[in-house]
Amino acid sequence: MMLALTGLDRVAYASTGDRQWTPMSWKMKHLYSALPFGGSLYVVDGGWGLEPSRINPPEDSNLSSWSVIPPQMVTQCPVKLLRMLQLVECNSELLLVGCDSGHSRIVLFRVADLLNGVTTMQLTSIGDQAVFIGGWNMAVNSKSLPSVQGNSIAVVNEIGGGLAGRGTLPLYDLGSGTWSQVFDGHFLDGPVPRPYSLVLHVATCCQRLYWNSGSCVSTQTYD
């Protein structure tokens, strides 16, 4: 099992029978996002550039040297082109989500394409899926949740803050390339106005601070 320690910018590993975690000896510049997929741990390391990388678990014969092996870089994304990269699993694929330097457009890539050296093929459709970015990233099917707009990206953090404003829940339509607001108001200033939409409840599931409170996202509703 591999564990991403976002507060320490490190990754650690433990196996059956281990009594403690084995941390990697190297430290990332800034661990933006981490997601397990296909038996590996994918991370986004940020510094002067944004580096999506893959970390494989150690082999049985190579446990001692695993902690010093650096991650395999998937690709390097210049900060001028992409910002606030996040990883999310959608349609059984690992996707890389980010925004352009003007915070006006969401960009989406398949990590499999990046691993194959294809860095110019952006996704323009995720079908009936709606991706929620912020805290714990996830995808939901709009056919199961009719009030959720398909082929869209809902942003719970500041990835779209340059256009939509910090503390809002902007929704980006991948088909039209346009933004809309899920609700009026700012959840950072207090409770959002009722009635709550289903989209807001799904967004709340991305934030672990609210899982046991029964409240919708609002920084002033928890201690």
C-alpha cells in the first residue's frame, strides 16, 4: 500500500506484516494531487513546472532500494500553459484536469495519451459524466443523477477562481466552453442559500470536513 502525504510532500509504503511505513527518501516540491490507478500511484508535483508522475510499488526483490527510486515522469506541463492540475478517474480512465493561465478554460487530458507521448490531444467530451474537482475528486453519471449536468466540470476549489470568483461553485460545460453558476452566493462566507441542489450535495462529498456534519459546504459551519 502506498500513501501520499500531501502535508509533507512525500510518499510512503507499507506491505503485509510491516510494522511501520517506509518513506521515500526524496521530497516533492509541492504535492498537488495524488490518485491510485491500475496498481500505481499517480501524483502531480508542482514547482517551476507541473510534473504528473507515476510511482510503482516495490518489487519483492527490490524493497530496500524502492525508497530512493524517483517517480516516473508522465510529462511536464509548463505553468504558463496549465495550472492547478488535478487527477480524477472517469469512465475507467485516469484524467488530468487543469485550467489555462487565464483561468477561463478547463483543459482535460487522458494520462494514457500523455504516457504515449501524445500531449496535444485534449478531451472535449466525457459523455454523460460530470467531474467534481476539489478536495476528493470524483466523477458521477448524470443518467443516475438527472439534476447533474453531464459533460461538465464542477469546481469546488480555486481552479476557476480567476473567472468565477473564490468561494463559488462554477460549472464548466466542456461542449460549449462556457461557465455557469450552480448557486448564488459564496460558500466561504457562510451557509449557501436554500433550497440546496443535488449538485451541491455531491460537491460536499468532495470535502472530508463535512462528511459527519450533515451540512453543505460552508467554512463557517464546522469548528
